[in-house]
Amino acid sequence: MQFKATPKFSAITPDLCVTGCAKLAIEYETRLGLHIENLKDISREKTFSDVFDPIEEVSVPLNTAWRTAKNLNYVCGSKMYRTVFSRIHSQVERAKNERWISEPLYYAVKEVSANSANLTDFQRRLVDLYLLEGRLNGIELHGNEKQRFVDTLKVLALERTNFRNRVMLCQGMYSHRIDNFGAISEMPRNILTYMAENHLNPSHGPWRLTLQQNIYQPFLEYCNDRTLRWNAWYAFNNRASVSFVDQNLGNHKLIEDLRRYRRDIAKLLGYENFFEMSMETKMAGSVENVLNMIETFKVKFRDVAQEEIADLQKFATSEGFKDKLQMWDLAYWRRRQQQHFFDIDHNLVAEYFPFKNVLHELFQLCKAMFGITIKDCSGEVETWHGDVQYFKVYDENDRHISSFFLDAYSRPEDKLGGAWMEMGQERSQLMGTMPFSYLVLNLPCPLSPSQPVLMRFSDVLSLFHEFGHGLQQLLTQVPYSELAGQRNVEWDAVQVCAGFLQHWLLEPSFLKKLSLHYVTKEKMPEELLMKLLKSHYHMSAYDMMRQLYLTAFDMELHISKNHWHEAMTHTWGEYMPLPLSEDDNHPCSFTHIMSDQYPAAYYSYQWARMIAADVFAAFKEVGIEDPEKVRATGKRFAETFLYLGGGVPASEIFRRFRGRDPSLQALQEHLGIK
């Protein structure tokens, strides 16, 4: 419950997370309620500080405690933190959402907005945020319309949860025993270990196939038995469909219900459709801008993607495959073709990326671009595990401005897989808080203190991606916690800084500088380096068309009234170079848009990718080999994207950095499409 320093992890227990967060949530609701009562006094003039300071005072302690519990949920799951977090999450979210549905607070903010000439840019942005969120939460509706809105929101939230739960339940129901080692003999040892019933002897069966992503996707890539691949593909793409389970667990009707609820909400708020409503909180700003992006990319990439599939068919045929490629064949033959073309030994590549050197070069790049210095200060604060490091970030004047924890190594029994960087605490000028974040990776544990940890190229990409998020969190200069870092950054711009930092790894000169063989201390040979980069772009046009299909399907669902199956069939034919199987019911498990954070927003992945490419193009235009020009461009990038974060609209931030609106050209050229 302390927020003036980093958490005292030794004093935290799961029970205390429950009581502490519950106490702060109740205190938040109580003090917010008293504040709202005071705002009802119409004789009192409302200033920005009068309205927003009391909210900041109760938000910062609650958010810090909640984020501490959230981090422990991810990294100490075996100690009951996962159970605890599921208990407190809804209570905390309910408390924080009260500010969006309070009429006295909404009209007090409107009064502050009437005097916007006296506000700073950040203050106007916070005022606009409250007014927009209030309106999108139906605060201007009255009578029957208001009741319909509230009722629809409740049932929508319930049915979204039902959709996700059915998918997870069906996914957990599937398990297939494999006794024939020959079918999975090409599988990497770490995947075999996950699948083997005897983890200590992964080469001896039986093995268990499940639909978890860390098993299912590699299985499609490495299983040489086509029947087994089809079995896994069919099960995965029919989760929560009537082809897989009975009516009670099927999502086929629920898709239409969710669409109708969203359409009703949009209509009540005065929008033509739910996609138009979604644009209110996005950088793209309009349906037309999104359509322009996907139509332009479709024209540019479709023919190339079809050529890629035709070449893949020729390759598979030359290797003895006697059928037409189908979706359950794609990953396997793509992997085989990629290996045939580039013959990359990923273990050899990893020898050039010892973790300590990669981290050092990443920090040096940040210093060269932004003037910051990152120092290892492990031992100064408590951590939740002995392997966790603590770093401080200093500006050009050697002033400590932020910090982050680094939990780098895998602990399968305790810690979730994957990589992420999340806020631990936002910057708040009023409360005197300095930002800190949690950077989590899942690298193999060092065998001994003297043995270096080697990173695969995919691990290096993940590190740079997550640290791009972290830079926006740690270098923010916005004084209000609700706008600081990545708070309030438009959903289609959240991935921009992460994508930008990844682009450096795809530049041969920088990648060579980054590499350092852990034994010989030599740089990666030119031939291996270029093969690695070319391999990274293998079938990139197909990948683009796949993402455009999902984007267009999401748009179709949230604009038109055509049945989802009709929308799927039509959209697939427009974008996908492989035929749609009659057995494919993937929308029934498409949680991204039906139950998670991407309804009418799936395009965000490609939009952010487009912006990131355009941003990095600014560095290439001045010359990435010129330190002074990189520093000048980096300073401009820091002063816009990193310092301002959610404090200024993303479209305005881009214009301040680039001097114009975004272009589609940079991403096309990056992927080799002229």
C-alpha cells in the first residue's frame, strides 16, 4: 500500500494483496463519492485542480497496489497470487470505472472545459478524456434509452465472458495421445519435453498433444504426419463450434448476439455502427482511413502472396507431397522451405547473442538516441526472486528519472511464459511519484554463474519490442498519472514505440554491431547475418494478407449485418490465397474481437506497424550510420512519442515528429514491395 517507494516484496503475501487492494478500492469509492457530492454545489466555480486533484490523490495509491498484485500474479503464480488477482481485479476495476458514470463529475468537467483557454495542453487532454469516456458510457442518455444502454452493457459484459470461457473450456477438453515418434521426430527438444509424459526422457513416448499455443503452433510446423496435423488444426479451428461440441458450448449464435448488442450500443450513442464508434478512441480517426490502408495493402501484397503460395506448392511437390496445400499444411511446408532456402542453425545464431551483451548494446543504443544512461542498481531495493535485477534510468544531467525491474529467466512452475513490460507505477507530479516498470522475459536459466545465457533471434526481437513499450513508460514527462506513459495512448498507436525499436534489429549494420560470439568475441559473419534477415521476411506477403483478412473480417462484423459465416466466406475469398475449408469455424474462437480488447480494432496491429515503419524511415533518411543525425532525430522522437505519450493525440504527436500525416509507403518498402 506504499506508493512513495518500490514495493517491499518480502512483506507482501497473497492475503495482504486481497485486504490491501480491497481497502484501497473502498477508500477510492468513498473519497470519490464525497468528492462528487462536493461537486454538486452549483454556486462554486469549478477549476481544473478542484475537479481532478482529488481523483489523482486516490488513484495513484490504488493503481500502484493493484499493479503490484498484477505483477506477482504473473511471476509468482504458484504462491496463490493468480487466485488472489482474479478476486480483486473486478473490485478494483469497478471502483475505477465509477468516474465515467457520474453525472455530477461529468458536468463539472464540462464546466472546466468551458474555460479551456486557461488550461495547458495536458489538462485539455485530460478534460477531453473524461468527456469522451462519459459520453461513451451513456452519461448523456436519459429515461428508457439510458436503461436500455445500461442493461445492454451488462449483458454484453456477461456474454463476452461466456464466449471466452467456452473457448477455454473446449480448448482444455482436447487431448490427443501420440505413440509414434516418427511423426514428431523433427520436433525441437524443448517442445518434445513439454509434450512427453516423462519430461526427463522426452524422446520416449507417449506424447500428449494439446491446443495450448506453445504446443499447437510448433506441432503444425514440425509434425510430418498430415492426418495428425489435420486433426490438431480441425480441433483448434472448431473450438466452441457446433462441429466440436454440443449446442450449449457453441459460440455460433453468441457471435450474432454480441454483434447485435454492440450495434445497439452504437445506435443509442448516435453512431452509424460499432466500428464508427470505435474510431472515437483511435488514431486512425475514421472508417475511411482504415479502409484506405487495407485496400492499398491488399492491392500491393495480394499477387506477391499468391506467388509465395505457388512457390511453396512447387517446393512441397518436389519434396514428395502429392496433394494441394491446405491450411493445415502451410506451417509445416513453410518451415521446411524456409530451412531449405536459408539453412539456419538457430543454436549457432544464439551463440552470437549472449544476453548480457545484447542488454548492454540495447542500453547503448538508447543512450545514443535519447541521451539516457541505464545503471544496474540491483541490491538497492527488494525483489520477488533472487534472479531479478533492478535498473535506474538517468537523463542527460545524470538525474534519476525512472527505474525498472528485470525478471529475465524462465521459472515454468511459477511464472507465465512469454515476454512483457508493464507499468508498476505512473508518474504523478501532484503525488510526487516517479515511474517504474516490470520487464519480464523467459530466457533459459544459466547453468552456472560463469555460463552465459544465449538468446535466439526471436528472443532478441522480443526484448527490443518490450523495451520499446518501456521507453514510453519510463521517459514520460506528462504530469498526470492518467495520461503518463502509455496511459490513454490510442489503441492503434500503443505498439508504435515497440515496433520502432525492433526495426533497429532488422538493419544489417546495427545487428552486426549487436552480435558478439560468446567464446571467440567475433561479430556474426556477413553470410549468416544476411541469411538470418532474409529468413525473417520469408513469406511476409502471405502474413500481411492473413492480417488484412482478419482486419477486414472484423470490420465486416461490426459494420454490416450479414451473418458471420457469410462474412467469413466472402472476406476470405478477397484476401486469402489458400482455399477456405468447409470444416473451418475459426470465428467461434476468435477471442481477440469477440471477447477481448480488439472488437472493431483488429486493424490496430497493422496500423501501428505502418506508423512504426514510417517513424524508423526518418532515421534511415538522415543516415543511421551518422551518430550526430541519429542523436538529433532521436531527440525529436523522445520529445514527441516518448515524453508526451497519452498526453497529446497520437496523430498530433506523429505530425510533430514527421511534419506530415502518416504514409503507407515506408512499410511497403520495408517488406520489399515497391
